[in-house]
Amino acid sequence: MIETTEPAEASISARIEELTRMYQERLTARQKALEQAQSEANDALRLEGAIGELTRWLSILWEPAKGDTHGGE
């Protein structure tokens, strides 16, 4: 067993606290990045749905009326 002095133990404790703080900061940053990515993915899905709905409505509106042989002109 290695004998340590109080200053060494305090130094080790300070280093552990520093590493813990750094880990927490990185974890928080990753969580924020994940939340941002999830938000962007949700926005993309909503946009995709809106485009699909718009496409559906445009196809209905531009579809020639039944019996219209001139394309609505």
C-alpha cells in the first residue's frame, strides 16, 4: 500500500472534482445537441407532411374537371 499525505489526497480529490465537472459539462452539451437534433428531425417530418398535403391538394386542384376536354381553359 502506498502511503499518501493529506496534500496528495486533497490534490486527488480536486482532480476528481475537476474531471467530474468536465464530464457533466460534456454530458450537458451532448444532451443539448441531441435535443436540437430531435427538434430538427421533428421539424423535417412536419415539413415533409406539409409538402405531402400541399402536393395532394395541388393535384386535386389541377386535375381537369370531368368532361373538360380543354384542361379548364
